[in-house]
Amino acid sequence: MEKNKRFWTEQRKRDYIRNAEDNLFIIAGPGTGKTTLLSRRILNQIMGGERLSHFLLIAFTEEAVEEFKQKIKKHLYREIAVNKEASRRLKKKVHGIDRMHIMTFHAFCLFVLEKGKGSETEQEGELPVEEQCLRLLKRNQALLQELRRDFSKIYADELQDLNRVQLEILLRLSMDRKGKMRHNCLFMVGDPRQTIYQDAEEGRQVFFEMKKKMEARRNVRVLYLNENYRANKQLVDWINASFREKMRSYRDMEASQKADFLKHCPIHGVYRKAVSGGEGESLKALLLALHKAYPSLSERDFLVLCKSKERSDAYREILKELPFLKGSCDKVVLEARYSKGLNANIVILTGAGAGQESRREERDSHLLHLEYVAVTRAKHALLFLTGEDEGWFQDKEYKLEELPVLSSIEEE
């Protein structure tokens, strides 16, 4: 790859990722379509003859595991529709998806420990399973070599939320006996701005340590993806302006949706709506007003994100009788940390503070990253439900306009 790869167009990077026979370290912002890219790369390798059983795909949650299975199946079905010559062979691949090892890191470590049963072991005490797994691989070279033979294609998603032990396990599997990266073996993707499952600063440090290690390897390529295909330009510009100076080494996203994308939702922009009475009842009133103004909206258009499980449970109870939610409250109302990988036309953020300054050190770590994940779920509109004294979003830190009469902002 040329030295000036940083100046490649986004499309050229994407073509390279789908087809290149290199180990890849991808830093991909929200809405860049990384799951689709990853699935297309896997499809190309399957089309090239790679056995399904040789794939190891590490996802962060069980929901992400299922999403990857469905994405890969979808791309296989698309290929079957257009590639009549290979359709019979590809149909067998669809039915064999379960032979791929798609699992969480915890499940993979349990899998390794099970395979290592009967080998010489040490007393591990109460060590986490990841630490037990790493120790086993260090002392049992035969097992390590067996796993290397079994998994010639290793994919790791949400890299920013993996710790040092987990990353060392990935590296050991991806290297040969001499410590060199195996050819076209490892694909890693993540975004340090979305570190929410561990300390943000520590996660950022671990992420960039791994990036530095990968840059030092001859057969590893590091690429950035910044084009956002999820949100309209108004939202992308607002997110950049709001987080550019709050996050270290922030890279602006680029809006890539065309103008006709706006027709998919009747409301666009970033607004605040003051709480009147209890927040739960204010949320209910806001949803009713939105549906009255725009009857075409359905439960699929909404995500309501909360800081805590207690809040999400309480709001589901309040909203469960709304007819247009059709019993979908469990999917619509979520604790914000479980929203990663999801998106909706309209995202309502509950618990925005009344303007009090929160502790700066706190906002520079976990909460700031959680806020970033939350706002990047929206395609067309972000609505902040404000008024709490101790909210997670603080009004004075974000430029928010009051929500006008709903009918007046249709098709803006």
C-alpha cells in the first residue's frame, strides 16, 4: 500500500478493506458501516474458498453475535441472487453459518479452557476466565498451535472495549511460532471515542498501544474511516461541534447522506424539551405530541435512551400503554450503554441536566463517551428532555434550541 494512504478517498479505503490480503487495524467512527464492511470482507474470503470453520469472530455482546450472523447470511443470499454460477455452493454456506465461531470474548475463553482440559494445569484460584485462558496458552504450546491451525481468519469488533489481556490473546493467536503476524489473518476494528465498558482513559491508552504495535508490523495496515452514512448533515455537524474540543484527538465525521435522505423522517435537528412535572409523564406527553403531529411515525422510528436501568424500567412501565409502541417498549426504551449498534430516526435523551456544571474529570471519562455513543444513534433528530438537577447531559455544555411547535419543523 502506498505511503500516502491517508489521502485515499473513503471509497478507495472501503474497496481495499473488502479485498486486501493484509492484516487490518481499522479505526471506524459511528455510522461508517463497519459491520457491513466486515461482513463483505468475510463473504469475499468465503467466495475465495475459505472454510467456514476457519473463521473466529469476536463480538462484544450476544446481540452483536446474532447481528453478525444475520449480516453474513444476508450478504450470502444477495450473492446467490446475482451469482447463478456459484449459487448451489453458496446455499450450502448459508446453511453452514453455525460452523463459524462467532462468539463473545468470554465465550471464546471458555471454549479454549474446555479444549485445554486434561492438560497440565496450575491452580488458577478466582482469576477471570480471560486471564486463565492467557496463562493456558502461554504454557500449552500444543494447544496454541492447534488453535492457530483451526483459525486462519480472526475478526475482533469493538476493539476499544477489549483490555490488555484480551488483546494479548488475539495477538498470540494471530502470530506464528517466530512471533510474526500470519498472512491475512487478523482484522480489528474499533473507535476509542466509544469506550464505555471500561475506564475511558485506560481504554484509550490500550487502544493506541495496540495501534502503535500494529503500525510497526510490515504486514498490517492501519486505516481511518470517518464518513457517516447514518445521520443527516445537520446532526453530524452538531456532533462534531459539540465533541471536537471535549475529546482528545477527535476526528471530525463527514456526512455522506444525500439530500433526499431527509424525506425518510418528518422532523430534523437537535432540540431540547423542558420537563413539566415528572420526567416520565413529560416523556409520554412528548411521544404523544410527536405521533399526533406526524401520524406516519411508528415504534421503529424511536429510541429513548436513559442513564440507568432504574430509569429505563420506570419509563417502560409508563409508556407501555401507548398504542403506537405496540408492546415494543423493551426495544424502544433502553439504558444508553446498550444502544451501541442500534439507530433510529428520532432519539430522545432523557435526564439532561438543568445547566449545572458537572465534574470535569468525570465528563472527560465514562460519561462523555457514553454521551457520544448516545447522540450518534440518531439519523434525523435528537431531542433532549431537560430539567433535572443532576442529569448526565448538561445543558450549558451543548448548544440546544427549544423544541418549537412540532408542525412548524416538518420538512425543514
